[in-house]
Amino acid sequence: VLVIGKAGSAEPGAVDGIRERAKELNPDAAVCTADLELVVDQPERMTGQRVLVIEDGPTVTHGGMPFGAGTVAAQRHGATPVDPRPYAVGTIRDTFEAYPHLEKVLPAMGYSEEQRDALAQTINACCAAEDVSCVVDASPARLDRMLELDVPLLRVAYRFRQLDGEPLEQRVLALL
């Protein structure tokens, strides 16, 4: 089974080209397209508001992406992301120095107690200084369970949505 992901945001014709190449490489494989839908807790709470966007740390640091799902969700819902860099402390400040391409996102770096403390301090300082109404959290961690925050946290997640082809669940079960 070959899944062509992010098909909903691909350039016209790109999916067809990938599908053709996949069939050349593996003619016996079932090919389908899929997308990842953003799911946001209470998106109306961010509409028209200033927000702090927290992204998956590895995606925006060594992964090199300038933003991720949290920024996309904020933009789609009419929110204005703020720049957390002036408020970064400790290991979070070090992360911004190591990854200067980051601007209006805060990477979720909280593997140790020291990092979690620095993350919470950075979040609370930024939210207070920038009049932030909520934190948009697109990290896979449950920051709301790990950190004491002064503003509400809205979670952003992905939901897999198959666009065409035989349902993957049926195909996988048939292979077992």
C-alpha cells in the first residue's frame, strides 16, 4: 500500500505524477491519496486574537521548518501570532540562538525539568507582555498537563483523511 500524503495541498498535477511514478516502482501496490486535516480545540477563542503559537520542537528546529500546524491553524482562524523571542529564557533562549530562522513560533522543547521550567517561564512572560489571549499548541506533548500557564491553551492536532482508493483499514486487514 502506497499513500500519497498532503494531496489536498499539492500543486495541480503533482499527485498524478507521484501516482505514475509509484506504479512504475511498485506496480502491484495499491495507491491512494490522503490529507491531514487540522483539528483545533475551540478555534473561535483565537479568532481576531493575539496568540502564542507553540510548534513541535523537532519539526521547527533540526527539521528546519519555519512554522508548522499551529501557525497554519492560527492563520486559518484569523489570529495574530506574536514573537516569543524577546521573552525566551534559559534553554529556550539557547534554542532560538541555535535556530535563528524561528520568528513567531515557540518550539516545544521540554525534555528535562530545566527545559520545561524555561518553556513555562517563556510562555507566561510572552503572554503577559504581548497581551496574548491564548496559546495555540501544535506540539504532540500535552503541555496543558505539564506546565502551569497563565492563559488558556488550545490544542491543534492532525486527523488522517483518505481521499480515494480502497479504504486503508480494509486493505491492511486483508494483508494480516
